[in-house]
Amino acid sequence: MLTETLQGILSKLSPKEFAEYIDNTLLKVDTSIDVVLSYVEDTRRRGFKCLVLSPYHALYLLSNGLAEGINLCGVIGFPMGFCTTKIKVLEAEELLVKGVKEIDVVMNIQAFKSGRYDDVFGDLVAIVDMAKRYGSIVKVIIESPLLTYDEKAKAVDLVVKSGAHYVKTSTGVLSKTDFDDIHALVKLAKGRIKVKAAGGFRHAVEVLMAIAMGVDRIGTSTASQIYREFLDLREKLLGNFV
């Protein structure tokens, strides 16, 4: 059954289409610029949808003209999400002014867990409204593995109403995503908003299964490895039909 499912997905996805599902991600705290530059080249060469970086690394690339030919995504309020709205907005605007095209912002989970939904919503709207002035895509991380199903439903509704483009599972720092989280978010999104899955994806099979479940983007720090595995799987399962 798994092999049949994989064959079905692989037959529908070209390497270019597969790469466009992936947000190549590099957020390790001890990352050097040399490693960042290697991810830039991988993103450009493979055609990944964007390269997700810390604000520092994103601004470094843009200030030195090192991001040509790729889309940059910066993380906001990462990874805890509990900094003030003013700080999140300032952080996002500094990136967008310099040329970042997408932002992944962490929802205020402390406010959410306290039932202060107006605070959560106001936080998101302030960021989304500002980002949209720059034509930026906004993905909201709700840290779904830390939420009950009912809380997931409430969080997705808040993100939808905020006007954001994506609801995202997790940072990968505070929690790891599993297929139950993906299934829940796709179901709860009901086509009202796109879904990004992140937090633990290391292999092409996992990415392909997430795509089959209805995910629109995948965030991973092993994008190049996953891309190579995809090509190998395509060759093995489709053979002469590719």
C-alpha cells in the first residue's frame, strides 16, 4: 500500500515541482556564514521555494548581495513567540524593507494557553497587515504538537481570520511534528488557508506522505538530502516511466 501511494505521488511530481514544496531551512544557532552560503547555492541549484534563515543571516546576505536568484524567508519571534507585538512588527519590517519575501512568525503560545485569544489575534493581525504592505507571505507557527485538538482548531481559526497565508505546525525546537498533527491541521484548515509542515522531516518518504495528506509546504534542514532521495525513489519506483 505504501509503495503504491508513493508511486502515485512520484508519477505526478517532477523534480522541479517537488523542490517547490520545500522551504530549505537553516536555523542552528552555531551556523557559520560558510554554511549559510552553501545553503544559498543548494536553494538556487535545486529550486527550493525559499531559504529560511535567522534575521541576522538573512540581513547579512541581502546587505552583501548574496541572495540573488532565491527567495529569503526570515523567522520572527523565533522560537518562543512570546516577545511583544511591537518587537515582532519591527523585526519583520526590518527584514521586509531589505528584501525578505516571506516571514515565519511564532504565535504567542503563552497568551494562547492562557485563553487570551484577543491578544493572540491582535499580535497576528499587526504583523500580517504590515507584511502585506510589502507583498510578503506570512506563515504562522502554532506549535501544534503542544496543543489539544480543540486548541488546534481554535488556533487555525485565529490564523485564518488574521489574513495570514499559511498555518505552520511547529518550530522543530519546542516540539516535533508527526503525521497526526499534519492530518489535524489539513482537516481543520478546510481549504481556507495553506498548511506548512515542519519539525522533524529528514527523508523524502516523509515529505511525500505529507504532500499526499494535503500539505502545501515542508520546512526542513536536510532539503538537499531529501531531494537526492526523491530522485532515487523516482528512479527505483518508476524506472523507465520517468
